[in-house]
Amino acid sequence: METTSSSRVGVQPAEAPAPAAAPAEPAAPAEPGAASPQPAPAQPQEAAAPVPTARRSAEGYLRADFPWYGLDGAFTGPRWLMQVGTGADGTVEHGSTGHGDEPSARGELATGEKERFAVVVTVASNPLRRSGDGTGVLEATSVSSAAWLAGSGLLAYSWPGQMDHTLRDDWLDQQTEAAWELADDLDGADWSTLSLPVDGEPTPFHYRESEFGWVLAGSTRGGVHLGAYGRGMSAYGLGFSVIGDIASYE
């Protein structure tokens, strides 16, 4: 059986609208660490406006065979669902839950309006995954998978000030590739270490900041990898825990 070198976790579309509509989150890249990864798929075109919070359903989340994580009980603000990503066979591989203000693509970087949000990405720990065409297998998911999804997720809600709408696709292409390279080098100088509680236990995370916000990634004892990204909310005071009832985010 052929083993492919491309193992980026499944697509997790962005939901934030731009002035016309938001670009979908890029297709997930080959697993960090794989030799000579295949070129990333062409960047997605403009997507339709997001589904309002009240209409988002927990149905996809309920199909997962792993626990979902969110901010722990210390966070008392709004919580909302985003989207799940699936494999070639329809198995749920990852998904995100939002906390705080629902961000827009232009956000405070372009409009000056303050947004405070944190998104938690849960990635199933899969030792073996089928390729998209069903002819091979993909490498296992890892902390780098969570870092990639978190980094590209933050980019989907970022828009540098003074940038023309027509130039954003090129900018997003460049920054997405940079996020992929950063996720492939978690021990590099761009990352620091941050300890945060996960289910009450201190857990090490890889952490970095940029002008667009912050990104972190780590693993849990519950067998999943966690990524997170945000803006306007400090990552240093956050804690994570298993979500007891995902429907409470609807």
C-alpha cells in the first residue's frame, strides 16, 4: 500500500465574513516533519457569509469519538460553535469552539474596533489516517497539527490595516505558508513555552505572539491535541477542560 507524504489534517473552513465574504480557511497541510511535503492546495476563494450563531448545530461535534475541549469554568463569557473537519471517510478529525466576541475577518486590525476572543481547536490523536483518494495512509496527527490549525485559523480572522481587499488573497497565501513552516518547527526561536491548566493539571504548550494575536498548541492526557488562538484576551490566564455538553455552545 502506498504511503503518501501529504498528511495535513482535514479542511476547517473559516467562518468570518469579509466586506463581501470571508475566505475559507485553507486546506490543511501535510503533517509537519514529513519529507518534501506536497505543495499546499490552491488557496480557497471567497466563501459565503457565516451561519449565525443561533443556527449552528452540534450535530457534527456529536459524531466525534473523542472529547471536545473549551475554556474552563473560569471563563464566564459567550460560547459558540464553529465547524468540524472530517477525513476522507467522513470521520470527524478536529473542530473548534469559540469564546468571547465572534471575530470578523477585518476585525480590530483594520477597523479599530476591539475584539476579545479565544478559539480552542481539538484534534483527535490518530495514529493512522486514510489519504483523500483512499489509496494510501497519512502520518499521525501531532501537536504540530494543532499548531497549524490554530495558526491558519487566526489568519482567517486577520486583515492588516490599509490592505486593499483585492490583495488579501495573495497576503493570505504567503502568511498561510509561513504558519505551516512555523508549525513544522515548534522547537524554533519563534516559539516559547507556556504552562496552562488542562482539566486542572499544569500542561506545557508551545506559544507565540504576532501582530495578529497569539497561538498555542499542546497535548492532553485525554488523548487529543489542543490548539488555541485569540486576540484581545490574554492567553496567560486561560485554562482548558473537557466540554461536558457540547450542545451548551449552540
